[in-house]
Amino acid sequence: MADFRPDLCGDRPRMGRWAAVSAVGTSVKSMKILHTSDWHIGRTFHTHSTLGHLRQVLDALEQIVRDHRVDVVAVAGDIFDSAMPSADSYTLLAAALREIRAAGAQVVMTSGNHDSATRLGFQSEWAGLAGIHVVTRPEQFLEPVTLHDEHGPVHFYGIPYLEPALIRHLYPDETLKTHEQVLTFVMRRIRADLAGRGGRSVVLSHCFAAGVAAAEATDVERDITAGGLDLVPVSVFSEPAGAEIDYVALGHIHGRATLADRVRYSGAPLHYSFSEVGKPRGGWLVDLGPGDGHGATEAQIEWIDLPVPRRLSVLTGEIDELLRDDAFAPFEGDWVSAILTDQVRPLDGMRRLQKRFPHCVTLEHRPLIVAPSEAATYGERINRQNDHEIVAGFLEFVRNGVGQTDFERDLVAELLAASDLLEVTE
């Protein structure tokens, strides 16, 4: 386990088996990196807090660090869900980082499009001395965090989320109108910097890479594209040949994805939308061996699962079937999205469903039988109809073709008769 504490005599703090470039550290055999992203601390799930579930998942992540002797946890953006995190969100983040460090790993994290770069980066200079490296300033992509193992240095280039409109003034000689142009420019500078430093490299970037939008994007990711113009080609990270980055840890997409062997999304550690049903949660464990700094590094990459505190389930059927059929018993403890196929929308459907499925949070009425709609106008539909026929037609229209019951017919007749009598007496 890494050890970092100030010397009582005022000398430079002692660090365990790791050291940043400014300090001397002991060597280890090879570097193990756990790639994760999109923690979205503070996000709610259909108005329910996710802090408790995220706490469970991050506890499991800390155990993974111990079990696999992970040396660096790389978090590729969207640490918080909001630019103004709550106090509870900060408390959870502080506890998670403290436990990861106690387990023996350093942390490199960048800001994403959900984060406030200023708030996330507050006091990052001092956090870096304790092995928590937070990259949020636009110019920091050329200030790598450099760690060593027995094979030499590994440079972690963190690219904070770079909104073109907010950074183009920093580089007036460059055309920076899209994310593709921004990241092409940034990666060119990183490769030039790496060529001068030598050694292996890891890049963290929060972006919408081409090739995943259709298959992996969900309704949770805040859109950072405009008509597709801000999709970033994978080639930005994987080319040119002979100058490859040893591993690219991407964030923003909430499902895992492999765009190239060493260009990957880890996805989010929790499910944040029913569009993510069935997608695994976890991170990529990268064992970075020796290399020549030109893409020839030996690396073993494997997927590590994280626990799912509460599954997502989409249940479809008529309400009586969902409430009574034993086949739905295994889903009673899940987050449930119910799709009711009854011809008529059931009354008080959500309350009834929550008696069996306490965590049912969405309900959609999608009838299997849909009455054909008439093209006639309202005036045409009621032309030459009496009041009884108008009421009956209205109920049939709003109830998807299901007309009055005998009780409703008698009740309507009674009410209309009473109304007629009132008009006569007045």
C-alpha cells in the first residue's frame, strides 16, 4: 500500500512505490491501470438519489484496486453530474479517492462536459502531492503526470473537456471550430511533446468518438454534438502509424466500447437510464508492459466487472398479468419500467404496480389493440347525434375503442335526464 505523509522534520513527503516526475519512487514490475469514467456523482435516477448505490460501486472499485494491485486509476471525465455539486457529492468523492489511495493506487482524472472545471480543479495542486492528479485547465494537456515502473516513465496526458468556443482564443493561429479540430490539434501537440520526453503514454479524453453514437449512446449523455459535426474520428487517437499512444482512455459514452485495440470507452459505473438495460458495468484493466515509446508497448487488457446494486428491468404486459404472474417475481426488487399493453389505460396504474414492484419508476401505456382513428372533424363526428350518442362516442374515442359499460350508460342517462329536468323547471 502506498504511503504518503509529511515528514515531521519538514523534509519532502515520503511516497510509497510510486512517485510523480518531481519525486523519486521505487520501481515496480509493470504498471497496472484501471480505466473508468462518468461517475456522475450526484445524479438522480427518476428523482431517486444514486449516492448510496454509487458508494457501493466505488467501494467495490477500491477492492479491485487491492485485489489486482492496480497502480493508477484513470477517470476520463464527468466526475460530477452537475457543475454545482452538493456537499454530499463532495463527501462521496473525497471518501472514494481516500480509499483508492489507501489501497495503493494513484488517481489521474479529467473534467468532462458535466463538470465545472473550476470547482473540480480547486486545490488540485495540493491534491497532486498526495497522488490525486486532477486535470481541468485547458493548457494542462501538455503537462503530463509522469509515473515510473521498472521499464521507465509512463506519461499520463489528461485532456479536459475542451469546448471549442471557449478555447479557440488561446490558439489564434489554429482553426478550432469543432471537437475534431480541437482534439486533432491537441493530439498533434501531445505527440510532439512525447517525442521529446520518450517513454510510454496514456491519454485521457472526454469526447464523442465516431463509431459509437448509434450503438452505445443513451439518452443520458448530454449532447456535445451539433448535426454530427463534433464527432471525433478514432484516427485522431490511433494515427499516425509509428507514433501511437499506448492506451487511450475515453469517457462520455455510458456503455463500454472498443474503437481500436487501445482506444476504448469504459462506460459509467452505474446504470443511469433504462436505455442502458443489459449493458455491463465495470472498467478496463490495462497491464502496461515495456515499450519503445512508438506504439510497440506490450499491454494486456481485460474487462473487470463492477457490481450492479439494483438491476434495470423493462416489463411488458397487461397490468393484471404483471401483478399476478409468478414469472415476474424475480423482478420485484429491480428498478422497473412498465409498459402496459391493456387496450384501456388502467386507472391508478403506478400505485398498483408499486405494491408489487416498489421501485417501479416509469409507466408507459402501449396498447396492443389500437382503434382506427377517423379523419372526420369533431363537428362531423357529432353531426345529428343526440347527447347520449355524443357522450358514448367521446368515451369510446378516449378509451381506444372501448365503449360504455352498462353501468356507465345508465349513469349517463340518469345525469342527462336530471339536466333536462333542471332546464324545464328553470
